[in-house]
Amino acid sequence: MELADSGDLSEIFERTEEMALLAHVLASARQGEGGVVLVNAGPGVGRTALLDAFLRKATESGARVCAAAGSSAETEAEFGVVGQLFPPNGPLGAGFRLARAIGSRDADPGLDADRLFDTLCQELRRRPTVIAVDDAQLADAASLRFLRYLVRRLRTAPVMMVLTEPTGPDALPPSFQAELLRHPQSRRLGLLPLSRDGVTQVIAAQVGSDRVPRLAADFHAISGGNPLLVHALLADHRAARRLSSVPSGPSVMSASSVSSASSTPSAVPATSAAFAKAALAWAYRDEPVLFDVACGFAVLGESATPARVACLVDRGADAVDQVMTALDTAGLLEGGTFRSALVGKALLEHVDVETRAELRRRAARLLHGDGAPATVVARHLLAAPVAEPWAGRTLLAAAEKAMQEGREELSLDCLRLAGQSATTEQERAAVVMARVKVGWEIDPRLVSPWLDELVAALRRGDLRSGDAAWIVKHLAWQDRFPEAVESLSALAAAGEAGEPGVEAELHFVRHWLRHSCPPLEASVPGPSNPTRPRTPRLRRVSPASYAGEVLGKVLTEGPDDHTVAMAEEILRGCRYSETVVEALEAALLALLYAGRPDRAVLWCDGLLQQAGTRSTGTSVAILSGIRAEIALRQGALPAAEQYARSALSAISLPGWGVAVGSPLAALVHSTTASGMSGVAGAWLNQAVPDGMFRTRHGLLYTHARGHYHLAVDRPAAALDDFLTCGGLAKEWGMDVPTFLPWRTSAARAQLALGNPGQARALVREQLARPGGSTSRARGVALRLLAATGEPGRRPALLRESVNLLESCGDQVELLRALADRCQALDHVGAPAKARMTARHARNVADACGGDALFRKLFRDEVPDREGESEGLTGEEQGSASLTAAERRVTALAALGHSNREIGRKLFITKSTVEQHLTRVYRKLGVRNRADLGDLLAGTNLGAGTPAMAMASSAVAG
């Protein structure tokens, strides 16, 4: 069962039952009952190894062994097998002469067949004899006739006959099979591949026990238990270990092995020489049908079916079915394909180049005719091109599909071949357009060389309307606005002319420009005669166009429940790999700018999860940028910075084009709020396209730059940036606080400049805008309104601001509101409430990564956290000095429960409740239950200390 060059194997595995059956037949032969055993097995399963092992046992038991092996080289040599069994000059030479007497075409008339048979029988009866023929199907016709003769005549002689044949179409002829069936002591023995336990036994005999379980699982999965392949894998494994022990030698481990700490090579090392040889060993066993059909399976791969293979290799369906059965019983096939691609690769490498190319061309035509996926057909076209019209279309479709699946290399290969086979200007333009789409998904920087050619094709009229819409978007993205305007005008003119399909594409690109590059969209007029009645027509609305409408509605009219529902409806019908990223981007931003970051984060995380392990590419970059903006609006500063950096590293900075403003804005904003103004300034020094400032991305960038100016004490520069944002937002019809709260930002700058009246006017103006009443926008506005009002009114306004910001989840703005509330409470003489508010802010800062912001806001009000309790003793420590029982009573009292109700809930007396509350009032510096409620109002009871959190949990229970 070992390869010939692997050394003899003294032991075979999982063949106990088979050996027992052979031994039983031999024992019966010793008693004068001749028997015949036909061993049948698929390629590589070990019928020869089993026969050799049995013959050794028979020899050891005293039996005489006459062995032969069939070969295609000797099929025409008359009596070639008989000569091996009964050498003419040997003790059983009568057998050879008998064969010639009864079956030779030029038989010697002087030979007496009966006398020769008697002589042979006398010799055979001297001791038990085993007549064995390996690969009997390859024996010459005369030898097969003689073997049939012996099967009939030696039933009562102490002779056992063992024959082996392969499973499949190359088995022994039906007439010979029928003769065996008529023998009363005939046995048919079918061999199966090794089980996983059998593979384990093979490995354990030669490999250390610590690696056996893992190797056994891998070897069995790859080989299917085929002994020939198992031993080949074992040989490659040993070779890999020897090479890996040499420091200067090349690595033979797989990626998974290299990444692990262990130096153990993987189950299939990079050097698989023995495995490849084993694959060829069973294929080249003088069975042409087997080899042809196996090559058919290797070429078609997962697309293989019996009918397709039969057509591909010009073999009958029955022959293919028989070979499939043989390969399946040998453990080589799984689900109609080879278990290991190495098997098919080894076979095809030994087919001559022209034959292999012709098989690929035939496979491509066959699969194309059957409607197979374009990527499947394309793999055959790439191996052997076909000069037919359908091939170019198939390659383009395959390139697009491969790009969706993240197989960029296959996509580019398809486009290269499609470009070589294009013969017309339209075909060449289609190939270039496909290159632009694929290149844009990899990195938009790659598409610049092809845009000029596409603009020229658009002028010639060689592009479809859908492609023209793509060109407008790419030109705008690359800051080539004049050419984008020209292309958009051409597309609009085609729409006016009533060209089919143009209206839908024009509708999409206008909506995309409206929320991305408003000046560009406004520069191209609408219909030349809008008052002219137009015939109503059905129009195709793509997800991208639909999502663009929803986002445009949010940016112009403000948020409402209907737009939120529409955005989520779009996202429910989209998948990452099946939807253009423009649709996903617009729907996610519609949710975000509608004041629902809590919903946007769920959808965005789901889409990034669908992207899998991909960390590069334009779609991943855009989604990561949106995720950074979501995190920023939730006040999650570390997450915002992380996702912004991921977005900027997913594609090159030049590749971002004018859209670079969005991830840069999130990064600058998050690092500024985190106290890393130096980092933010470095990113602001990055060169950006001039056209960016004429886009939505430029608004976000300028707004973030204004906050940077505020952080480094440049309020005048900050105010200029904020007012610039406001002017453009008004001009472009995007003046919605949920998208760009420039008024409250400008109010902060005015306060820093000492202009509270102007700050108050800006805040009141924002409150009156559509979207100004949402939790986040109103919460920020009320905080700034309190800063411009009388000190006595500030606590109430800030209390509402804190509640609103807690409900919307913006931790950074909540931290600012808590800081202002703490200062206001301290100013009106409520130090206990101020301390509680400061502790709440400390926990908020910990949750959002805003430690630097906390220290900046509270540097005059509270000490650092590490020294928070320093200098406080006894009752001055406030809630920190409350016992567990006192905290439970306090939590219930703050919720408005009476003393009797508290006693019932905590199973204590009313008097005990009163005693607890008396001590609580003294420790917290309040006089009654009303003061206690005011002290805890606007404060998360679970945010102060772990004990308070436990108390809140107890109340919730």
C-alpha cells in the first residue's frame, strides 16, 4: 500500500476482514474445495497491496504461489500472463503447454490437452496453490481464455485463484465475470478507502503522537481515505518538516502555519511533489477511459456533471457514470468534484498544451451554452481565449461579478482579455467603462488615466446612458467639474431627446449631485421647456436613486418619521455585495441626519460585517467613513478616530478625491475633542482638492476645522469657518441642524469672543429651523442658551439639556452640558448637587473616551478623579459615604415612593426608613425629600458609583 519509491510497507491497515476472507478461501482450498476471489477497487485504494500482503502470508503458510500481473504493453503478447504463472521450464510448465494446446492459434497438433491437464493436476495436488493475477483486465485474450478454463476445471483441486480488477469501465469482460459467478466458491471482494481511524493508524506508525489527531483530520479530508494519497501526503509532510528544520531553507508552510506560533508544517505543504505523483500514478494505469474522464472532471471542476463531462471528452454517458463510481468509491470525489484541487492540477499539467487548451475552449462553449455563471465561464476563457462575440460580453459580466465578490485580480484579468478581443469603438468603450468601475472599487486613483478616453467616447456617442451617468460621478469625484458639467449636459440633452433609459439615469445622477456636489447639479438647467406637457411614462427607480431622494429630502426639509422609515426600507432590501455603495451611503446618511444614529449604527455595522475580512476598497472606505461620523455623533471619540483612520487607509488619499473631507472631518473632530489638537492640526495640513469645498464633504471639513480653531483658542477663525458653512448650506438648500449645526457652533465662537447677544440670536434661529427640535439639536441649543441667559435660569435649562442629550446618546455634548450644569449649580449655592453632577460627568467621560475633555471642562470645579475624595471626610464625602442600606432607601425616595412604600419594598419598618433618610439628608447636605429629588434630578442614578448602580438595579427589579 506504499508507493514504490516510498519503501516497503510491512503492514496494511483496515483490511482485517478482507484478509480473513482470503485466508478462509485458502483453507477451503487445502481441503480440496477450489475457490476464486475477485478483488475490485477504485484507483489507489490498494488492491495490489492487499494481494501482495496475502501472497506473503500464503507463502509463509506453505502454499505455493503462482503470481502474474497484467499490463497494456503485453496485451497483444499471446500467453504473456500464462507464461508468468507457469514458466515453461518450471515445475508447472505443463500449465503453459496446456494453454497452448487448448487456445493457441498455431497449436502443436502433437500436444495432448487431456494428458497435459492430468500432469498439471498431479503437480498442483502436491500442495495448496494460489494462482494470482493482478490487473487481470489487462491480460492478453489467450491468457484470459485459459484462466476461464482453469476456473471451470479446478473446482475440486487444492487451488485458489485471486484476481484483481479496477472499478469502472475497464473491468474484466462480462463473459469472464459470468464464468466467475457460476463457480460455487466464487467471492467478490470490494475494497473501500480508509476511515478516519485507519488514516490515524497510518500516520501514527510514522509520526509523533502529538501531531497525529490534527494530521489525521486534515489528511482524511483531503484524500478521502485513499491510501495512495494518504501516504503521499505523509511523504510530503515529512519532507516539509525536514526543510523547515533548515534555517536558511525556504518556507514550505501555509499561511495558517506561518501565522501560528508552532513550527509544525500544515497538512498540505507548499511542496506537494509526492501528492502530485500519486495523483498521476492512479490516472496512468493503462485505463484510457478513466484518464479522459478524470481530466474532464479536472477541467470542469465544480461545474462538472456526468452529462457535461461526457460531452467534453467525447465519451459515453455510461462510461462516465462508471468512472464516477470508481472515483467515488476510491474516495477521490466529493459531490461530483475532486476532493483536492491538487489532484486535478496534477492531471492537467501532464496533458499536452494544445489538448489542454482545446479542453478549456470546449468547456467555455459548453458552460456558456448551459447558462453557467459568467465568472465560471471566464476562468476557461482566460486559460484559452475564444474569438466569438459572446466571449467579450461574458468577460465583462464576469469582471463585474468578480468585483462584487471581492476578487479583484480575476476581475482585472477578465478586463485585460476583453480589451484585447474588442473590435469596435463601442466594445472598447464598454471595456474601458468596466475598467473604471472595477478600478474605482479598488481605489479611485486608478481610474484617472481612463476618464479622458471615456469623455471622448461620450462625445462620439459610443457610451450607454447608464455609463454616462457613471462618468459624471467619477469626474466630480476626481475634482474635474468642468468636464463633469459637460458630460451632465450631454446626458440631459439625450434625456430631452427622449432616448430610452436616459431619464432614469439622469434622475439618479442629479440626486447624487444634489446631496454631494450641489453647485455642479445647479449649473446644468432642467428641461428647456418645463411648462410643456409631457406624456407620463413609467420610470425605473434604482435603490441608489430612491436613497438619493430620501437623503435629499432630509437635507432640505429636515427629518421626519416617514424619511426614517423609507431609509430603513431601502437598507432592508440591500446587501453589501449586491447594491452600489451610493445607495447604502445615502440611506445610512439619511438615518444619521434624521437624528437616528442608533438605527444607523446597526445597519452600518451589519454592512461592514457582510464585507467580511476586507479592509480595503472604496466601498469599505465609504462605509468606514460613515461609521466614523456615526460614532462622532454618539460621542464615541475612540471609535470615531479608529473608523476614520480605517477609512483613510482603505484607499489612498488621492483616491478619496473631493470626498476626503468627510473622513478627515470625523478624524479632526474626534482628535480635537479628545485633546489631541496637535494630531488634528497635522491632518488639517494634509493637501485637499480645491473642489472639495464645493461639496457636502467640504462643509463637514470646514465645520470640523472651526472646532479645531475653538480648541486652540482662535475663536475669530472658528467663527469665520462656521459662518462660511452657514452661508453655503443656505445657498445649497442644506440648512438643516441635524446635518450641520453651524449656528450653535458659531454661537460658541461668539461666546468665546464675548458676544452673548449674537450667540443668543443664533441659538434661537437654530431652534426654529426644521430639525431644530430633535433631541441632539435642541439639547445643544439649550446648553448655549443657558450660557447667554441669567444665572438663575441656567440650572433649569441645563437640566432639560442634560435630559435631552442623555436620550439621544451624544456623550461629548452631554459632558459639556454636565460641566455647564455643575458650574451653574455651584454658582447658585448648591455644591452637593454640583458634586453629584461632576461625578456623573466623570463616568460619562470614561464611557466615551473623553478624559482630556473632562479635565479641560472641570479643571476649576473638581479635582482629578484620582484625588476625587481627597480632603473630604465623614459626611462631606456625600454619596460615597452612604451605606448600602442608605443607598437603597435613597434610590426609592428619589423616585417618589413614600416611607411606607419603601418599607414594604425593602422589608423594613417605617421607623427604620425615617432613620436612614435622616442620615442621608445630613450626608448629602439636603433638608427634605424635595431637596433630595432636586439633587438627583437629571443625574443617572447608576452613573455615580457601583453602589448607586446596584441601588438603581434594585429599584428596577
